[in-house]
Amino acid sequence: MMMQTQSPSHELHTLSVHALSQALHAKQVSAVEVASHFLARSRAHANLGAYVALNEEATLAQARAADARIAQGQAGALEGVPIAHKDIFVTKDFVTTAGSRMLQNYQSPFDATVVSKLGTGVPGGAPGAGMVTLGKLNCDEFAMGSANENSAIAPVGHVTPQPVRNPWDTTRVPGGSSGGSACAVAAWLAPAATGTDTGGSIRQPAAFCGITGIKPTYGRASRYGMVAFASSLDQAGPMARSAQDCALLLSAMCGPDLNRDSTSLDVPAEDYSRTLNDSIEGLRIGVPKEFFGEGLAADVRTAIDAALKEYEKLGAKLVPITLPRTALSIPVYYIIAPAEASSNLSRFDGVKFGHRAKDYTDLADMYKKTRAEGFGDEVKRRIMIGTYVLSHGYYDAYYLQAQKIRRMIADDFQNAFKDCDLIAGPVAPTTAWKIGAHKDPLADYLADIFTLPGSLAGLPGMSVPVGFGAGGMPVGMQLLGNYLQEARLLNAAHRFQQATDWHARTPEGF
Ligand code: GLN
């Protein structure tokens, strides 16, 4: 191999959010330089299909504004550091599609709260972190999926929809639904990205692409401006290359938004960086036996077992626990999430915004044709299931039963947390599968088994890289905490990342 001397700007993409922020504050590099560098990389690696929208002019204008604030000594916590957003967050500088033909070319008049908080701040509120938006990232249509194979949008550099590719093996999926986010961060096309997690969509793609991601407690980050999938489950969170970076991002994203999100928690934002280095001596880590059963692939199990041993070396104690209703989380989730989706998606009727069918005879025909053309197969499947379980005569048998079991699943966690501080297990039963391998949607649903229980309970959860399985594919370990225990999760993940270098490994060719 030829040795190359690289100018500092060639290495900008290898810097963490933390390091970029320091370099920007110290004026060693400008926000415009950093943004231009990532934009060039994003275009050069368009084959991965990570980005669905770039708007160079808007990004550079944001970067110039960040540079001006740095020059004036008014820099926000992450001033000038670039970030890319899952295309489920509405943005006024970029189109927002939610991966759907229904919203192709949709232009939002406002930014989602999370986008504002990471950017220049919520209008009329406190200044934001000052991050610069690089663009929008591919995702499954309305965040429904586990492989990012359900997007109806052609990525940047392509004319037809393409699967997002896993940078570790481009014949494999990056996970979903935040597949573009995981891909972009793993391939160094963005130092960090936002994701959303309804049933695992931050944790699972983070695991599949070997990066770190955290879904906070339900209600911790505002849902305002997140295109709704299942409102009682949807939650935003950061995806980055370390727990340290996730801590910085999550601190900026969270906090009450009571006037705009009725389920926003009235709990002040925290500085998660403060406790990152705390000792984890004596930390009790619960290991649920249901997470280590038959369906778990041997290569995933080996990596998780080794990580648990590492935690013991760091002073943690492993406690066997049980989450007896783990298997029920699949039918429960796949009743509740479609039920809420069918209600949320009723707004896409061709009248107010989004796609409208060209030829129709009357209003009912317009609704029908608009929705038939606008929604993809998976979305239609969920609307049908959701409408069915909410219909008279089936509501009690399915929806109400599911709600009851949801409560019992949450109770199981509270029982478990009597004996432990955190829970650890695999994120997914396998590593990333081949693009096109899951012919039956049920195969995708079953793969969500370990992420759904925490989602149904509304608990914070994260994915931490812990090794590689067959074919060199990354394995992610899931850490779940009790309500509002994000600081503890990030602390445990950070200590692990200080003792290991799994999170620092990168795929070849990027
Ligand atoms: N895979 C799950 C689903 O398809 C979860 C998706 C998500 O978290 N957005 O619904």
C-alpha cells in the first residue's frame, strides 16, 4: 500500500463530535471547512444510499452563521459541528419525505424541536447547540421497518429507490428504520446523526453498523415535528461513534417542550457528560434469561458473553433476572404500533398536503387513489392491521388485550429493576442480513424481539458495539435502564468504551 501524507482536512471526518467541537471553538478549523469536507464525502459515497437530501447552499449558510457566532464569542455547545437528520424530522432548509411517495418533495415551514435544539434553538426560546445540518438521511417509510428496505425515495445520486447499504458489507442491510443514519455515521459521512426509535430503530441499526446510539426515556425528547408513526412509542435520539458523543448530543436534544408535545416530560435537560467517568464498581447488571434463548445466533452470543465478562472486570456484578413476557412483546407491539399508525396516517388524504392522485371521479375516489398511490406495501399492511384491531368487535379482543399486556411488560421491568441497576443483552438475534434476504415481513418483525420490550415500557435503551460476528459484521449490546436513567446508561457505555476499542473500529474503504 502506498503511504500518503494527508493534510489535516483529509482527516476531519475521523474526528469525534467532541474533538470537532474543540477544534471549532479553538478556531483551528472553520465550520465551513468541516461542512464542505463532509458534503464532499457524502457525494463521493452516494453508492451507499445514505442521504436522500442535500442542500449545499443551506448547509454552507448555516456553517457561515456558526463561524460568525464563534468569531463573536457566542458559540453554542456544539457550534459548527455537522449533523445529519433522519428524514422523519421536518426541516425548513431541506425537503422531508419520511421515506414515502406520499411526502415526496414535501417542504415543511418549520423545524422539528429536536432539529432546532441541535441547531440555532427553538424560535423564541434559548439558543441551541449550534450544529450545522448536512442533509437528510434515508429511512424506512414512516419509520416502519427493520432493514431500511421500505423506503420509496431515491437517494442522492440515484434516480430510483435503492436499499441503503451497510458499510461493513455493502451486500447487507444497515438495519432500520434509521438505516441511513447508521450508515452515514459508520462510513464517516457525518460525525453524528439523529434517529428515531419506536420499536428499536435507533438501537438495531446502530448495532448492525457498529456505532453507538441511545433512545432516551419516552417523553424526554420532544416529538414535535417528528412525522408520527406510533405516538405512544416514538422517541428521538442520537447516533454517533461513542457514548461520549451521544452524551453531548443527547444533552442538547432533550428537555421539556410542553406547549408543543403533550407527552413531553417536564424534566429539565441534563448534562450527561458530567457523569461519564463515574466508577461502575458494584453496578448491578441484570441479565435476562429470555434474551439468551434459542433464537440467539451463536456469533452474537459469543460477543455479548465476552462483553459481560469485560463488565465484570470493570467491577460490575452480573445478576440473573427474568423478563417473562419478552416473547409477547412481538404480538403486542405489532397490534399497538399499527393501531396508532392507522390513526396517524389518516391525515394523508390528498387534501391538506403531500401527494394527490391526478385523476379521480369524486372525493372518495380521490382519497382512495391518493392513498393507494402514495403508500408502500408495508405501510398499507400496517394501516389494514391497525384498522382491523381498532374496529368494533375486535377492539376488545386485540387492542385492549395488547394494552393490558403492555402494562404487564412494563411491570416485569419494574420487578427486575428491584434487583439490578441496568439490564444487558443483545440488541438483535443476529447480525445484519443480506439485502433482500427477508422475503416475509414476519421475519423482520421477529428480529425485533429484544428491542420491543423496552420500547413498550418506554424505557431508555442503547446499543454499544461489542465485537464482530460471522463475516466480520458488527455486534451490538443493548443496555436498558429504568426511567430517566440515561446518565447511568451513558456512563456504563463510556466506561466500557474506555476499556475496549470495538466502537473505534471502522469499515475498510472509507
Ligand atoms: N422494526 C420495527 C417496526 O418495523 C421498529 C421500527 C421503529 O423503531 N421505527 O415497526
